[in-house]
Amino acid sequence: MDLYIRHYGEEPVPDSTSVENLAQELQTKGEISEADNRHQTRGGKGLLRDETKLMEKEQLKRAKAILTIKTEDRNRRKSVTHIKGFELFGLDLKKVSKRLANKYACGCSVVKSPANEDELVLQGDYAYELPEFIAEEWPEEISAKQIKIVEKK
């Protein structure tokens, strides 16, 4: 019992045991200084980023992004359609690939381009049908003005 009284003291704990009240009591007794009462400087949650600024930057990137559609001849009568820029709009390329393959009943895959960018490759010439479908399917992400068709040379 003697150890308990020496460690905790004989004074009863007040009913309002909030952190601020205890800190004020210790400060008035002189057991804690103003320097000890400041906020934590290292560790903890760290700095919180301003979410609105990040959202604005992301919207600006999406507004400037362009979806490029290009058709390339493979053999005499066969052609493939290359679509670049879907990842700039925050869309999952595998899901987009599957949706396009189901819509046009053709093979569609995600491929690395020579510039080391991901692009979609559709089997067939769909360059002039794709812009309308893409604008209808993903209207929040992509507008019709952001879709560019590159003509054959």
C-alpha cells in the first residue's frame, strides 16, 4: 500500500479526466512546462495533403489528355486499330479491353507500344465507330472533343 500511495499519491482523481484538464493541472503545479505541451513534431499521422488541390490537378490532367485512335494495315485485307491514352483518364485498361471486345465481337488486348506506353489493340478497322461508342460508354471521363483519329499516311 505504501508503494501505491508513493506512486499515485493520496489525492483522488478528479471526475473530469480529460487530457486538457490533466495537462492544465500539471502545468499549474509546475510539473509540466509549455515546451512539453506542444504538438508532436515527428511521427504520428504526418502532414495531410489538401485533397481539393489534388483533385483539381487530376481534373486538369484529364482535361488536357487526348485519346488517339490509329488504324494500321496488317496484311492485304486485315487491319488493327491502336488506341492510346486510356490510362490518362483513370480507366482500367483490362476492363476497357473486355468491353470493346464484347461490343465489336473481335480480339482486343493491352500491349506495350514501342514508346513503352500501354495501348489497346483491336483486330479490325473500327477507327470511325469508336469515338461515338467511347463518348457514350464513359461520358464522365472522356468527352468527344478529347478523341483524335490519326489518318493513314
